[in-house]
Amino acid sequence: MSPDALIPCETVPPYTLPLTIEQFEAALRTGHGRAWQHAVDCGVADRLDAVVYACMHNLAYDAQCEGDRADWMLALVEAAGVTNLVTPLLLQAGNEPPDQDEGFWHAVQRCRVMLELAKRGEDAARALLYQSFRPNGETMDLIGCAEILELDGADGLIFVCQKLGQWIAQDASRLVDDQPLWKFDERAQPGVAARLLKSVRWNDPDIARYLDAVSAQSDFNTSTANTDLEPGAAPSRPRRLYKNLDSFRFDDAIADQRMQAIESRSADDVIDWVRAAPEEAIGGWLRSWGRRAPEQYLMKVADALADETHPPRLCKFLLVFQRRAIPIVTDALLRLAEHPTPDVRWLLNYVLSHVADPRVRELALRCLTPERMLESSLLLFRSNLKPGDAETIERALFLPDDPEGRHGIILDLLKLFEKQFSPESARLMLFAYEHSPCGNCRVRATKVLAEIGAVPEWLAEECRFDAMEELRERFAKET
């Protein structure tokens, strides 16, 4: 498909109603508002299976950042006038065993759907929600905890903590936290959950067991457990990991301590760490160190990078400059653009994105190929954009088959233009809006279009029904 065919027209929407079933299912996956528009204007009686599936599964590209779509889907069902048809199908689906590959985020959305149905008086949904309560494998997330607390308050809290106490009885090494307590207190007042549980612990051994475990493990903290500052060092405490960012409270004091530990490292410390670290160690903390390190430290690390040839160590040295301009750009550094290791080439593009240099611009133009664009070569334009570059990039556009490839290219386009607000970027932002699998990228693309005064009427209308709440609120019509 030609680049022009991939870019929506400013005056005509890239879709027409009614949507085909394939188009409708695609819109449910991406969260585009056209799925809602079809449901309201054309109905969904001929595609109830797709609707039920999208209610019971989180189809978002990045569920951790985009959130669940239970409210959006149930509102779509109501707007389409098929609540009485869909509700029994949802309860039936809730009674069926989950798909073998059903992941955490699907389970969370199922719980959200059952919560909303239970609020409407569906007793079967309440039972299914309670049956869904379980830990999430190796993480600390509790599937169904927040929903049970929201539905039944104190009774829900007692149920959740009793279950936790029973699980501890089965496995004394199980990690627990105070997640049910502070989640309950968010809806009540600080300390209410603890007082409630202490009042019943004397005749409830499960709750007593849970409270004792929480007290014994109170000094564990995720921020200090997930550190790789020392190569090969084992965590000093058991690891607490979470998928859902709503499942834990971020401790600013612990984060400050960690950042201070990172900033206290000298250039020699960083170089020694890179050379001693096992290949599998990522070294994400090097980005933070590089952003704050004195210039003389960066120069010393750049010299070490110039002498390095081992790909895993090259990648770690490049991480230092992923968010901060490297102090010197040598021809040898530029030659890493032809390194045989893809991760080296990919990280180099990030490093050079902070460098305004004719040699980097020349490399950017040379790397406008599908293979290189999938390695984030578009970022080479970031500090080297000139008038007319947007059109040059348009001519090189293509649409990767896989969602990850599409998301990567569109994310790079947003990084190029979301702070420069060039009117030339309008067509590229329409490309991003239409083809990104990610709702957050849609939000960012529309912000650029709004800043340059290039939001088409059809796009503004569609965004009123988007799965992303931010877009619905921004484009809501005044009534």
C-alpha cells in the first residue's frame, strides 16, 4: 500500500458505517470510537459474540497504561439497546473456564464486568466475582480484591483477609502486603480497616494469621527489592512485584534513597559495573545516572564506550546516554549504526537523537528504510529536523504487519513532533491516530493536531466515543 493510501484524509473519515464485522472487531481492539458509532447507528445483533468477547477480555494494546475497558463496553451494550440480550451471555461466559492463554488483564476486566452487573442486582455476577478472587501467580496482585471491596465494603474486606489467612496457612512462605487495608481505607478513612480487622481477629484465626504476616513483613518494599546496582548480587529481601499500578503505594522516601544511591556512583563505579555485570543484567538504572552525572563523568564513560567491542557491554554503555547527549560524537560511534547486533543499533538511535550534527542528519536520511525504521531510526531526526522533513518521512511510511512494529514507528513519530508542533506534521499525526494499536498514542497524536489547529471534524466526532476517557472528555459536546 502506498504511503498516501495509509494517511487519512482531513475531510473524509477513513471508515464508513456500517462497519464490517472485521472492521468492528478491529475497532474494539484499538478502542476507536467508530465501534461505538456503529453500535448506536447500526446495532450489534449480528455480532454479539464479538461484543461479549470484548466485554470479557481486555483487548487494549497496553492494558497496564490504558486500563480496562469494562465501563466502555458495558456502556456500548446499553447504548446499542441490547443489555437484556448480552447480560445472560456475560453470565454464561463467566461460568465457563477461562481460556488457557487468558492473562492477568483479562481476569481483571472480567471482575470489573461482574462488579457492574452485581451492582445492577445480578446475584449470579456477585457469586462469580467472589469465585474469581485469587492471587496472580508470582506477583502480589490480588485479582478481584478491589472489586469485592467496592461491592461489599466491610464484609468484602473480611472475606478477602480470611482468604489470605487461609493461603498463608497452606504456604507459610507466602508474601503478603496491606493492599486490602489501604484500598478499603481509600473508600472510608485511614485506619478504619485495621480497627475493623483487629476487632474480629480474636475469634477468627485466618484474619489473625493474615494480620500477623502483614506485621512481620512490613519492612519489605518493592522499591528496594528490584535493584541491580550490584552485579550478581541477590536481593536482600524477597521480591515484591506488581502488574497493576493500582495494587501498591509508591514510597517517595524509598525512591529518593534509591536515586541518591544511583547519583553517588562515580564514572569509575559505572565502568566497573558494566564490565563486571552478567550479560543478562539490563542496567536500567544507568539511564537515571546518565541524566544527572557531571559532564566529566560522562566524558569518561564515553571514552570507555569507544574502547568497548562486546555487544552486551556496548548496550549498557549506550544506556548511559539514552536520555542525555553524549559529550563527543566520533566517527567510530557513528559506525555503530552498521553494527551486526540489532540492540546496539537501536540504542545508538536513541543516543544520537539528542545530538544536532550534520553527520547524524545524513544518517537519518540514509536510514529511512523499513528495516531501519523498525529499529527507531526516525529518532535520528529528533535534533536535526528541517522544513520539509515531514513530507520526506511521509514518502517512506509503511505499515508493519505486527502491532509492536506499528506501535514502535508511531511512538517515534510522536517523539519527533509532539514538542515542536509543526503544521507539517498534521498528516503524520493522522497516520498515528488511525494506525496505532495504542490508545495513549491516539491521545498524544490528537494533542499535536489540536495544538496546530488541524483536528478534522470527523476525528473530533469519533473521539467523543473513544475507549480512552481523556479523549471522550476533551471532545465532548456541550449540552
